[in-house]
Amino acid sequence: MSLDVRKSCYPEIEPYKTGSLEVSPIHTLYYEECGNKNGKPVVILHGGPGAGCNAQMRRYHDPKKYRIILFDQRGCGRSTPHAELKENTTWDLVEDIEKLRKKLSITKWQVFGGSWGSTLALAYAQTYPEIVSELILRGIFTLTQREIRWFYQDGCNLLFPDLWENYIRPIPMEERGDMIKAYYKRLTGDNKKVMYDCAKAWSGWEGSTITLYSNQEIIGRFMEEKFALSMARIECHYFINGGFFSEDGHLIKNASVLNNIPGVIVHGRYDVITPIETAWKLHKKWKESNLHIIPDAGHAVSEPGITDKLISATLKYS
């Protein structure tokens, strides 16, 4: 199948199967299968947490060669209930991936994820290394306090003081010393208007800084009410709880578990949401990894250099 020259992605496809998976008394997940039902299995992990998957995510793997599996994680996308925080932790999601694998009778699969998707992919691979054939990761994020503070408290604001004003506007001056705590109070409060206003400010900050050059289409999607609510509530929930890891830096400290898993890391040089320092640390600890630094890209998977390297990686392992 020929590639789309402009985006380097495979043509749009529709799922050949969709379904739902009850993973707890509260949560039911939406999932879909695309491409070749007899092809090499790959599970694609979306970002956020709380963003949900979309049709573009089907287009990084050759549909003639891959069985492409996507699902919406707890509380987002087409999974229910929407924006729910109860029974929603990293380790719940790791076990959800396993439940989905077993439901689909898959022995081993490739794991593909970016941003929060890379976090979840690393947590899953470190828990079930024997199940992962390869890891293809983009925009590495390990949910350390250093990473969270950089983007949501003090660091990235020095690069985008104009956009930062929109992010801090819903929070009173006296509470801005701990933006995560201040947002969490409002995103989990009873005032629906305040909740939605904060959700849009939170999500808009991310959408405004995700690409090297401002992309109004992406910003608009991040500002959509339903998307913004699940993104902001679930992200803030994970961040205030340290990702539900037992120690700060858990994923890098345990990266040697990955040493029998081949993989690719793709990271934009000018990624301001998840700075490249973390990708570099992971690469140094994970001996089987190949790191590709994209010189003219930020954080978004849609940036051409990032897309090209991801496509190359999926072809390599097809």
C-alpha cells in the first residue's frame, strides 16, 4: 500500500470490528480492531491520560501487515463512565491491557504509544515483559515530579508567558504556588461551570504548546468541552497522585527490565511538554532502544519528522 506523501501516513481505514470490555463494576472500555485480522498484533496506547483514541492513530501501521488494536482508556473517549476518577490508576490500566489481550486471544504484541501512552507502555512492558514483542514510543513522559513541575508549575512558562496567562487565569493568586492542587480542587468540585472553565484552560495550555508551530486545529480539538473535561480531570488526578507509582522515577529506575525488548524512541528536539531529558535517560538505561531525535519538532505525533520515524519503525518490525 502506498503512503500518503503529505503526512507519510497510511490511508484512512475503518475498523473491521468494535466492541466493549467490562473491566470493573464501574468501567467499560471501547475497543476496535483494524487492518489485517491475521496480521501482526499491535496495541496502540493514547495520550493524556484522558485523551482517548482517534481515527488518525490507525494510520501508522501497514493495514495489510498489522492487526491494529485501539481502545479508549478508563473515563475517556467512548469508554464509560466519562471522566470518572474512581478505580482509575496506572495499574488499573495496565491490567486492562492484559484483559484486552486475553479477550482477543493474542499471545504477544507490539506496544505503540506516545506521551502518556509511552508512560503506560513502559509500565505495562515492565510488568509483562514476556508479552511485548517491541516497543515503539514517542514523546517520553514518566510522570516524575520534575516533569510535572516543568510544564504545570515553573519552567515552560518562561517560554510561553502569553499562553501561561490563560492557564493560570482561573486560579486565584494566593493558590498559584501549587497549580496542580488548585486545579484538582476545582476539577473535582461541585461547581460545574468552574469545572468546565478550568478544564478548558488546562487542556488549552497543552494544546497551545504541543507543536513547534501553533496549530489552530489541534488547539480547537483540545478546547472541545467533552475532550477537555476528561483530559483535565484525569490528568490532574494522575498527577496529584504521582502516577500511582511507589516512588518518583519508578519507570527509569526499572528500565533494565526492558533489556530483552527491542524498540524505538522518537522525540522532538523542541518538545516543551515532555523535554527530551527523560527520553535520553530512558535510552541510556534501555540497552535495546534506538533513539531518534527530530531536530524540527515539538511534542505532537502529527509533526512530519516524528511521523516519518514512527512509520519507519512500524515497517521495520512488520
